[in-house]
Amino acid sequence: MGAHHAATGAAAWVAVAGTVPFTLGWYPVSSSGLLVGSIVCAGAALLPDADHHAGTISRSLPPLSKVVTRGIAAVSGGHRHGTHSLLAIPLATALAFAIGLVGLESETFGRIAIGAGLVSVLLVAYALKGFHLTREGSWRLAWFLAVTISVAVTLFSSSRWDWLPVCVGLGVAVHIVGDMLTKGGVPLLWPWEPRPPAWWNEIPVLNDIWQRGGRMGLPILGRTGSIREWALAIPVSLYASYGAVAAVMGMLGR
């Protein structure tokens, strides 16, 4: 479910980039970076589902989101193919790195990370849609919020833009892991999708890990939207909210 993917992305950024209690601090950023990054990472955690031209996020920022999803679907082979593979993680990270290099120098603001800001417009729109903060027909609000928040992203990136590929790669990775934990699995080794031998398909549990069509998973959460998925989503969402509150408190405490 979109909201759960978005919450997981935000929580992952809080865990990795936070320096407050109950965070790992592997990639420490400022309080503003923690807040802005969690929003962008929430959007990046929905990015793999941009392979579906008729999906919810394809309507998150019309007409741009529709164009992007059609392009991604054509390149990746359709829904739950290339964008849900291990290959998607380094490719998305490398693309974000390259786009993050785009910027210009300003006497007033220093380096302005134009590339990071432009990418964030789309990712922020994905996050807003995932959290149901925008809806069908509210395209003006979606554009206003996405651009406004992305301006903050651009200003945060003025002195440091290298957070963007980390944020995008992390979001894509947690999405893939999340889909692996539900029924259906993912084509981890795409474009190679090796199929198990016939005898493997007859063994319970194992045939859920390496599935008949070549996909792989560990469906401990059952089907999408199951009670087990909700049971995991609630503490994850609370943790992401904790990170947001800690970031705001850190900004106010300056």
C-alpha cells in the first residue's frame, strides 16, 4: 500500500540519517536535512511503482507524473519488473547522483542545487499522494506543495547535495524489501528471471520464496493490505513521526 511504502521510506531515512536517540546516525545530517530528507525518501520509496502508467502516483502531479510513469514503464518492462529488481537500486542512485551535480553558483546563496530541487518536485508529489495529503483533482495544490517543499530541498542542498543519491537509493531499496514481504514477490535478478524446477514448486514455504514465475520473496506479511502489514505499518509510521518531531525540535532549538 502506498502510504505504508511512504512511511517506511521516511522511517528508513530517520534511522540512517538521524542523530537523535533511537537512530543509527550512519549518514548524519542536520535537523532540516532530517526533516526534508524524510519527505524525499518517502517519495523515493514510491518510485518503483512509477512503472505503472495507470497507478495512483501516475496521477500525483499531472501531467508530469503521467509522462514519467509511461517512460519508466516502457524502459522497465511494466509493473513489478525492472524497477523492483536489485538492478534498480544502483541505477536509481547513479541517476540521482548525476542529477545532483546540476547546479549553479550564486553570490547570495552559494551553490544552488537545481538538479536536487527538480527531482524533489516529483518525489515530494509522490510522498504527498502516498500519505493521501493530495487527491484526484487537486493538481493545483499538489504542484504548490511540491514546488514549495522542493525550494526548501534546494536551499538545504546548497552546501551539500550528496544526500540525494543516498536518499533515493534507500527509498527504492526499502520499497523492494517491502514488496518481497508480501505475496507476489519481486523479480530480484531482472532481466534474468530463472524459474525453479518442477519439484520445487510442490514444496510449501520454499515455493513462496522462489516462485513459479521466477520471482522471489519472503511473504511473512501475507497479501497487500493484510492485518500483518498494518501491524508493521503502525510502529513504522510512529517512528517516522518521531523523527519528524525530533527534526522540528532541533530546528527550533537553534
